[in-house]
Amino acid sequence: MSRQGRVLVAMSGGVDSSVTAVLLREQGYEVVGITMKTWDYTSSGGRSSGKEVGCCSLESMNDARAVAMRYDFTHFIVDIREEFGDWVIDRFTEEYLAGRTPNPCVLCNTHIKWAALLRRADDLGCDYIATGHYARVRHDEALGRYVLSKGLDRNKDQSYALWGLPQHHLARSIFPLGEFTKPAIRQMAADFGLLRVANKPDSYEICFVPDNDYRRFLRDRVPGLQARVEGGPFVLRDGTVVGRHRGYPFYTIGQRHGLGLALGYPVYVTHIDARTNTITVGPREELLRQTLTARQINLVKYPDLREERPVVAKIRYKDEGGAALAWQSGDDELQVAFATPRRAITPGQSVVLYEGDDVLGGAWIHAVEAPHPATAPARPAADGREAGVSG
């Protein structure tokens, strides 16, 4: 038996997960590598060349296996396409059809990746699971809870995508890269002789949308969608129709480019109504919101937030966060009130609460407070006719 225990390492074939596996082996763990096939190009499409890229490609699987062979540990490939599709791809599609903007990485981590890893860990007699996320986890004796924290490298911190992990998952999770910066990990890969992955570029697209064109993905996945939704109205906040759009699922809150509107001033998508296929647009100021309601809560550091607590709340992955008060208004409902208005708070995304570096918890944004009419900026008088459509 190893000094540290047996650990199942999720390996995508990239530099982060490869270094994770070797680093843990060097630290005395008995490492078992696993690569999970979550999707394939037959169902996702989007690559005219037919060459697969990303974590589920044959090349990536071979890269992961080559690391295992070099460092003499066992490596498995498992097919979880059915599990992944049911939870992640289906909900991704459903959220856009409901007029929201989903966050598939959080869905995958919460409902698929950790559950799938732990099931295989139990089958293989592994004490822990490990991933290449830039985050940290510790057990707080005073609180009696496992606490998730930001990674040392603030540019790569991935704690936002992990807020949904429950206590019993965190208890068996190891994040070796949380104490390192990305440049240090690339250097470590070179030092370990992992030259094939040391300079492998990071992937930023949604894994099952390899061309990064979610609109194409939705059209392919939902037959007849374009014909069903195109031609709905663009409206101003007062209801004035100013143009026609391509269909509400193909727009996101805060979007400015690609609207095809010329109103004499820049406008952004400020609201999406799936029921009426209506998209509200307005000047930048109308994107500002100060309060939100979120549901499907997972609390990490404390067992509840019944009392108001000062936090820093992030509303998207690359958000720096804003000072706010947060409290539970019900067993599964969270209220967040920001000290100053935030731009483009988007239903379907996650709100994640921080206390210093620690994640207090998170939830899915359900609704945002509409701005008060007094905040509306002046604009040219409307005569009620459709106007402003550019060619």
C-alpha cells in the first residue's frame, strides 16, 4: 500500500491533469488514471475537417495513456456519454430554450464528473479522487466542514466552477494544482519529461461544442428551431418595436454585436422572454441590476445563511466579484443584494459567494430585479413604428 493512499485521477490528456497524476505519484500516492469519454462528434458536429480535438478526442486519450505508461500506473477509459448527455447536454439545450444562459461546466462537475469519478473510485478501491482544477480544499476543524477555496493563481482560479460540490464529495477530493501558478505547472511538466503536453494550449470552448458556436449546436440538436423562433420582435423597455430578431435562443444578456439594429446609440440585450419570443434591448445603463434571486443552493463553508452575511459575489467565471449582502429567503432560495449595481446579471448562470478566499456556497441565478424607470436614460422620441433595422 502507498504511503498516502490510492487516488483516482481524472485525466483529459492536457497539461494540468497530466501533472496532477505525476505530482501525486511523486508525493507517494498510488495513482490510477481515468479518462472519461463524455461526447462524440457524431452528436455534436461542428468540425468540417472531421479532426477531433479536445478532451474526448482519440489524441487526448492517447496522451493521457502515454503519461500513465511513462510513470507506470494503471489507466482506464470509461464511456459516460449517456450520463453526460442526459444531465449536461439536455439541460444546456433546455436552458437556452427557456431564455436563460446555461453554465455547462458547473452542471458537469456537480452532477456528472464527481459522481462518475466516485463510483469508479469505489469500484477500484480508491480512497480519493483528484482533478487538475486550480482550487484548494481543506477540512476546518472548528466548523466541522470541508471548505473550498480559490487557487493560488488568480488568473486560473476555478473555484467558481466547483461551488456545487457537496460535503461528501469535497471530503474525498484532492486539487494538487491549487498551490501553484500555471507557468509553474508547465515548467513542472517539462521537468517530468511530459514534453508532449507541457505546452499544449488550454481549451476554452464548451467541450461538446468544439467549434464554439452554440447557435449552430442548438439548430442541429432541435430540428425546426430556427423556423419556429425567427422573426420575433426586438423591443425597447417601453414596448416600442425596433426590429426583428433571429430567435430568442440565439441571444444572451449583455450582447451588443450581431443585433442588426441602428438606433443612433449602442444597444444591448437586456431581457429575453422565451414565452413571447421577445427580446428587450436598451442602452448600457439598462443592463445594471442590484439584486437577484437564486435557487438550487449548495452551501459549502457554513450549513446555512439564515442571517444576512457580507460577501463578495461573482456572477460569472471571469467576474472579479462585487461586495454584497446574501441570505436565504427559504430552504432553497437565496437573495443577493449588491452594494452597487452590477452589469448583465444573467439568469441561468451561477452566483458564487466568497468570504476572503473561501467559497461560502452558490446557486443558480433565477431572476433579477428590474431597474426602476427613473434610471432610464434619454433616447430619441419614438413614433410607435418599427425602426432602426440595419441591412
